[in-house]
Amino acid sequence: MPLSTYLAAHIGSAVIDPVEPLTAGDLSEFELIFTAGYFGIDDSGSLKIVWRFASDMAKPQFADPAAPNYVSIAASNGAVLECRFDVKNNIRPWGKTIYIKIVKGYLTAGDQIRVRFGDRRGGSPGIRVQTFCEDTFELKVLVDAFATCDYVELPYSPTLKIVPGKAVRFHAIMPTQRVPGQIFNLHLKAEDIWGNPTVPDYPMVGLDADLPVENLPRSIAWPAGQPVLTLENLVVHHTGDLRIRIIDPVTSQQLATANPMRLVRETGCSPFWGDLHGQSEETIGTNSVHDYFAFARDRAFLDVSSHQGNDFQITRQFWQVLNQTTAAFNQAGRFVAIPGYEFSANTALGGDHNVFFRHENETIHRSSHALVADLSDADTDRHVARELFKTLRQRNAFIYAHVGGRYADLRHAAASPIDLAVEIHSAWGTFEWLLHDAFDLGLRVGVVANSDGHKGRPGASYPGASQFGSYGGLTCFLCPELTRDAIFDALRHRHHYATTGVRLLLDVKLGNTKQQARMGDVLTLLDDELTLKLELLSPSAIEKVDIFDGKTIIDHWQAPCDRDSRRIKILWEGAEYRGRGRETVWDGGLKLSGNACESVTTVNFWNPDRPLVQPDSRHISWQSITTGGVAGCDIVLKHATEGQLALETPLIQMELPVAEITSKETVFPAGGLGRQVRLFRIPQENPNDALTLTRQIRLPLSGEHPIYVRIQLSDGHLAWSSPIYVQRQPQE
């Protein structure tokens, strides 16, 4: 929605000094200089410096010149200024606001207000700039020159370029399943500490594989100036499980291991990986929609993606651009781009849902025109979710229910049935309760996970230092081919599974000698015994598999653990409640008495600003939040069963003899929404990165039973299969 444009060319100007690029996440110093225009600024007038909601630049503070994130503000003529910061004090998406009011004096033409971000003159180390890259990080300046609270945006907004930092880790990505003789590519990527693709220091990398791979060199030169390297036309002629490692050729240190690939003789479907939920700068995200899809395809190496802008920000012009962009990027066999939008109704009217169209140029039915000034198509709005579902029921569309700022109220889907999937993980957290809502309402839904990212990194969405608490999720679609039609058919049949961002191979089948079903299918049975078969291939050790009938765990598998294992794991998880403000703070630590910690590994500590530290062998402390997901630590003790462990967090304080910690979880509830601490013993060494599991399942003779599995990996990642819906039909 537009601000005032009254004589904007005479209101003033702003520049940034210096103009050199800043490194993502670094402590830096720069200055924004506003020069008053013809009218100056009257006594009690003000200006705002605003930047995007998506940015996680540190919160400015104005009180302590020696502390981080200090911002000094001064008028060149000595006028007295009042300053404050608010994360949401301007029209979306430009919510983050420094407000500067003239409380004594005024400005005349040519007077300046100098805003020094990260002012180091008093000892401050600087302000931490945002943790993700952007060619044009924009600081808009809005001026109330006449003291009327009617702000005019300056015609030109100064910008900064945010570039990646030094490479600290590598990733290797390849398909999770192929047939022997089928060509595939291997993608290598370097990232900085905040997850931005960056140019590595390694001129060469070595490659090592478990199976013979045709055209895979033993070493290869990294292309100069590039953050990624792709090896094409690779072929394996044997069945088996392939793992490829990146090696430092000088030190022989292992830099990364690719997700494993299974080579099978026959397959009706192949796994294709997607992140179908994120936004760009045209709505509330970062970087352009073209950059968004290019990152998904060329940096995250996804097979399928979609853009999901908040509908009340999508103009008719941008809807046209978005459809043109998906059409241009969509290429069968290489990359599928799907047009769509986020239906962003108020929670009371159904909440957030994602809409995907099989074809371009469909009508967008917004939840409102709240930030769209052109009301010429307001008659196409559907303010209530159930009305949207009625409209789309006969269209080539598909719906996700998701939890972001607002959460989806599935009662609308129950009242107006439509094909639906539930997004149970994103960068906002983990929301298995949404699946349980569907079960309570008798809905048949598939399970998906996405990033819902705003930082321009679909498919590799790190949360940065903002309120996002988790790494973004991925959905694996099981399709005979990589086309838009095949993806939509997989959605309609629920032939897909979800992960918290890890690429693993999962196959779940359920049935008996008479009939078989795979994940997502509906199975009608006459008898009461079934066999569940699970195949799992993971890039990290498998810790636990839970088998559910609806909300109830009916069976499980757990990695064998000896009583004398010296490894224990502590996990904290959950949220305050369903809506905004769900973050739960777990800042605290643990103390060992009569024992010691030999080493500790973090679990899902995605924010380098909130670390785990070990000051000595008996104490560990951390800063951590969860927004529905899980975090924690993996500890190797000096002695397996000696001493006491004391835990101190804002919600849980407890003490427990180490000898009482077993492989069976000890759970400490903490109220809220699934909030708890879990403490258990894990194997000293866990070699289980591949699993074949068979379980006999007996079900009651009536009702419908959603059977699904949840996988827990040693590194903290989770995965869920879409349910198989078993209808009982008792014999007469």
C-alpha cells in the first residue's frame, strides 16, 4: 500500500557510507546519512528507517556505546532527538523500524541526521548484520517533514550488499535411488557458518566411493569463484548402496559425505525432492522470485519447488510475473516449478493454507486485499478457508495446511472436504499436532515438510538468528517421472514423505498375502492381521522408528544399546502454544557430580549466536529455543553409571543418578504444546544407517486406522511417512 508521495523529490535524500559489501553475520559498522530537503523537518516531526521483516540484522540498542549492536544518532545542527526501535512499526513487509523524533528544535534544508550502525567509537564491536546474502539490502527512509504523521518515502533508498563468509563446511547431494546404468549427477557445495553458499579455499577435492562409479574422478579442481561443483554423467552398473565422500587430498580429512543412493533393479517410482513453500522480496521474503527458483534448482539441487507469497501482498502484476517465472523454470525431467500462493486468512477464518495449481494463469482467490491497493478483482476474494475449498474443489489445484504466524484450522477442511496435505515441519518448527488434528476430524491427509523460508534459500533454509527455530524441511515425492502432472498425482494419492531437511530413502508397505498398500493408500481388510515392511537408508545413524495407529504408538524399533554405554542424550522440545509467540526458551545447563563429560555434540543448534559451551569436564551450558521442534546434546561420559546428573532450565529442574539412565526414555513434561525434556542412553557406536524392518500388526475390528512411521536419527533429524489408511470390514 502506498505512503504519501507529496512533493517527494523535495523531502530529502539518504546515502550509506561506506558502500563496500558486508559479510553475512559479521559485526560491522556503517552509517546512514539523511539530508533534509527543501522543507526541512518541523519541530516534533520525525523519520523512520525501516527494513524488511525477513532480515535478522541484530536489534539496535541506543544505551551502551561499548556493547554490541550500538547505534548512535545525531543531528548536525544539535536538534534533540528521541529514538527507539520496534520490530513491527511500519507497513508489512517493512516492519523493522528505527523511529527518530525531533523533540527540541527542527531541521532546515541541508541539515543532516547521521545514524551510525554499530558505532565503534565508544568500544562497541559493531552491529551484527543479517546472516543471509542479499545484493540489495535496502534501508527505506520515511519522512514526516510537516509533523502530521503522514510519511513520505524518499524516492531513492540506499542499499548494502551482503556477501557470504568463509567456507566452514561442505555438502554433497545426489539422487536417493537409481537403477544400475542410469545416469546421475553429484553436486558439491561449500557453505559459510550461516548456511550461505560460498567459494571454498580448497583448489582441489578428492572423491571416494563405496561402489565403482563410472566417470567419477579420484580428485577434481574446484571451479574458481564458484560455490558449487557438479559432476555429470555418473553411472553405477551394480545394485547396492552407494556412498560418496569428499576428501581433502592433502590431509585425507573427510569433508562431507553425500546422502546415500540405493541402486535397485526395478522400481515403479523414483524419489524426487522438493521444498514447495517459501517467499521472495515481492512479498515478505528476500531476493527476487527469479533468484528464488534459481537457488532451488542450482544451489539446493531440488527437483521441484513452488513460490508461496502471502496473497494479501500479491498484486495482479506480480501474479502475472510469478506465473511467467514458473512457466520459464518448469522443465520436465530436470526441474518442476509449480505456480501457487499462500492463502493467508486470519486464524478465526481458517488460517494459513498453501494453494498449488497444475497450470499457469489460474485465478488467485485471495483471503483479502489488505495490502493490495487495486480492488478491481476484490470479488474473487474468499475470506474464509471453507469457501476457498468449495471454489477450488473442481479445479486443478491442491492444498497444504500449514503453521506459520497463523495456523490452519482443519475444521474448515472437515466442513468442506478437499484433497489436503498437512505441513508438519518448516523453519517455524515441528507441528505433528496438526496431523493429529486431521485424525481427530477423520480427514485423510498426506504428510509434507517445507522451509516456509523468507531468506531466499528454498531447499537449504537455515533459520539464521531470527525467530525461525529450525532448519527447513523437505518432501520426497514418489513418482514414475519428474513432471508437474506426476507430482500432482503423487500429492493426490499421498505418495510422499516428509523430513526435517535430511535426504533419506524410505519405503513403507502394509498388507497381507491378499493385498498390499504403500504409503498414502487406502486399504480395506477383512481380517485383523497385517504385516508392515519398512526399508530405510539414511545418511546418519538410525536411532528409533515408531509405528503409529493414529496418535498411538503401537510398535517401535530402537538401536540396540548396552547398559555399559557411556553415551547419553538429552533432548528438549515443544512450543508455548499454537500461534505466534510459540517460542520456548531452554537456556540453562547441566552439572555432573561423581562423573565427567569427555565430549559433547550439539543436536539442532542451528543458531551460532546461541551456542553450547563446556567450561570444564563437569559443566555444560547452552542457549536454546524451540518452536515445536527438538534440540539437545549427545554426551560421552567418563564412566557409564557413576555419579549424578543435574539439569537446570527455566521449565525443568531435576537431578538423576546416572545409573538410572537407560535406553528407555525418561520424560519430564513441561506443559505448553508438547513441551518436555527426554533423557536416555544411546549406543556407544551405532552402525545402523540402513534398516529393513518387518512387524506384525493387529488392529481392532472397526473404524479407520491411519498407520504411519516416524524416524528419529542420531543427528536430530526426523522423518515421517504419509499414513496408510486401513478400513476395517469385519467378516459376517
